Amino acid sequence: DGDRGDRESESSRPRRSCTLEGGAKNYAESEHSEDEDNDNGSTGGGSGTAEEAGKKGKKKMPKKKSRYERTENGEITSFITEDDVVYRPGDCVYIESRRPNTPYFICSIQDFKL
């Protein structure tokens, strides 16, 4: 936490809160989550057979949904994606950027907002 404060004081930009409502949620729901599915051959990019596609046709109905874990008083402590990636406050998140000179946007999760 001390490092975060030092960096913010050096930066002239306004402080940006990186919540799941913003970058991390978009990242969790972007192509990134489908890349792993492609490794399993579910969408194979035309290389899969019709039989394979039939077997894995349940892709639209994922076994697990993304979810939040909460404390007893309702405060969100973590966010878990469909592929069991866990995001917690303080974690760093790398998000692909469309800007050519900045391939990744890096932020740290400070809190969760719904």
C-alpha cells in the first residue's frame, strides 16, 4: 500500500480507481476467457470436426458462472471468473491495450463496485 501512495503523488494524473466495473471485468469477459476454450478445441477456428463441435456444443451454457465472494456484512472480497481466475483487492491486472505504444494497461484492484 505504501508504494501505491508514492506512485500517486508522483503522478500528475487524477487517481483512477480500477474496479471490476471497469477494466478487470471487461478483461475477464473479453476474448481472453475464450482463448482457453480455443486451446481445448471448442471453437477450433475451423479446424475442429463437426463431431467435436457437437460434443462441445454446450459452450453457451458454462458449467460455472463468474461470481463474487462476500463477507457476512455483504462487502465483496473477491471476484471469481468462469475459469476460476480469482481477483482480489490489491491484485495487479494486465489488460491488452489497442494503443500501439502501450501493449498492456496495468492497474491494481482497489475495491469492487456493483
